[in-house]
Amino acid sequence: MRFAWIDLREVPRPQLQAVVDAAIHARMAGVVASDAELLGTLPPTVTRVLVPGGPAPAAVKKLGDKEAKEAKAGDKEAKSPAGGGIDVLLRKFATQDELDALAADRRAGTGNTGGGRQVSGFIDVRDDRTLQLSCAGAMVLPYTVIHFADPTKIPLEIVLAAAESAEGKLVTVVDGLEEAAIVFDVLERGSDGILFTPRSADEVFALARLLEATTPQLELSTLTVESIRHVGLGDRVCVDTCSHFEEDEGILVGSYSSGFVLCCSETHPLPYMPTRPFRVNAGALHSYTLGPDNRTSYLSEVGSGSALLAVGADGRTRRVVVGRAKLESRPLLEIRTHAEDGRLVSLTVQDDWHVRVLGPGGKVLNVTELQTGDELLGYLAADKRHVGLPIGEFCKEV
């Protein structure tokens, strides 16, 4: 499970208490500081991480002489077994000898670990030597915090691959929320955690929302076809994503915001053209499609960079990014279905045999071969919509 540590060392003094309060309220996994006394005031529900030696260089410049001396006093307290309230002691290493010493402290339970604190390491990766050293650290330390000088994510990929079997946790330093989102997705696994310095409490809460961002398991319904009719020429949208769909995946599309049909991707073989496993021939441009956060979009609004939900026949979902959308005029077919509760669910798609929807069990059905009584998979929404957002108002769609 991914997590975040909040680094207090460079938080502006006027914002410090608000950031601490936000970190606790938002249930951040850990707080990093060079002030042992400050960490001692935090509840045990937070992993309290002490960095001996005073604040980071930038923070020293921001603090006055008095405050800087008080912060550096944390180093002395860290060396004393009597100093409580510290869960992890984070020490920098830059050589194999320093890493070996940290690993030895961990194994022996000695060193500056008074009270059973976990000795962990921080490394600044700037070249191949420090990259290889970080890989070694990730294999032997409970936490390895890494700052990558290289703005690309290739060094992170190397460490993730090297530490695949490691029991410890990899924590990557990020400089913003956007980078945090990227780091969590590298190699599909991502860093176990991030170390983030917020500028305000608002950024702490924004980070909490990022950590909680998941896609739901949907309860799909069986829909029964009641009519199919040719409705003539209109505009339909093909959605090309940046992901490879599974054979039982597609996206949810419907003419009404209250109900959707699971439209199949072009993952299955076609006789006259190659498969396009990134594509869904979705439907007419007026149609709704379901995206993350229970928000709908018209197909006419979907374009490069949009996010939608890929949905499997078992109701599993995942976020996919749209690479492009193709709007073209084609003959259209209206499919009207009803759910077990009698609710009407309608879908208008291109009138062509290679356009497909999914039935129970992931059965692939060509829309031009559908007959009255056939069963499709769909999703029934409980909410009405306004600008794509759920709203509790009267709304009738026909």
C-alpha cells in the first residue's frame, strides 16, 4: 500500500503548525523532522522519522540562529536512549562502508537506535555508483529514502527492479504532487512511499486525496434487449486509449445518465483488419461514458488526455488515459434494453457488424446480430447528472 511521509525541515515557520495538524488529520503515514522534541509531541499513529544533524541546508537559512540551534539539539537527543517518540532514525549514506554500518546497526539493534528505533538510510543518487549503492540499500534497510538528481524516472525503474524481492520500503523524494502521481505509477508498481515537503496544509490534503485515488469495483447488471432499430446517419466516436484492453474489458456508454452498456474493445480478431486493442468503438457523440470519481462525460467531450474507466465483465475497473478520439459520420443503430427493475437503458452505436458489446461472462456480441431477448452487461447508476456530476434532482430522460 502506497504511503507518504511529510518532511517538515523546509516548511516555512508560519505554516509549520498547520502542516503538522494537517498531516495528523489526513492520516499521513509519517512525519520527518530534525527536531526530536517536535516529533515527540506527535501521536504514535504517525511514523516519527528523525534526521540527525539539524534541518536541511535550505531550512537553516530560513531559520534564525536560535531556531537553528534548537533544531540541531535533536541530534543529541537522537543519540540518547532516553529520547522517546522516535520510530525511525534516518541517516545519510554515500559509501559501501556507511551502508554496511547501517545494516549492522539494524541487525544488532544497536547504534543510535535507543528504544528499538529502526535505522534506515537516505542517499542522493547522482551517478552510477550511488545508483548501485541505492539498490544495495533497498535490499538491506527497512526504509531507503532516495533523492534522484536525474529528472527522468529511469534510475527509479532500476532501483524498483533491483529491490523487487526486498522486504524493506522504498521512499522517493518528490518536489510536487504531479511528480508524486508519476512516481507511484513507475513500472506499474511504483515507489512504496514518497517524501514530500508541502508549502501549506492545503497541499497535505491534496496529497491525501491522491493517495486515496482508487477506482471502484462496480456491480454490473444484466440487461435484456427489447428492440433494435436503424436510425440513419449520425456522428459516432471511437475512443483510442493509451492502454491495452483485456478481452473482457471495455467502457460503459449509454444515452441516459441512469444506465450504461458495456461496450467491447477491438481486442478480438476481425477478418478484414488487424485488432486494435486500445480502441473502443463507443457510440454516438451525445452518449455518456463513465470516468473516475463517479463522473460522466459526453463522448463529444472526450479527447486526448481525458481519463475514463476501463471496466471488466466482473466489474473490476481501472483508470485509462485517452490518446485521441475519432468523430466520424456513420449509419447508427439504436439498442434499447431494460434492467430487471424495468429501467430503460439505451445505447446508440455505429450500425456495423464489427461493433461489439459484452454479455454476461464476457460473451462478445456483434451489435448487428443482436435479437430481442439477448442479454447484455450494463451498469445502473443511482444518480442523476448535472455537468457530469451526481446530483439529487428530478430528471427524466427519454
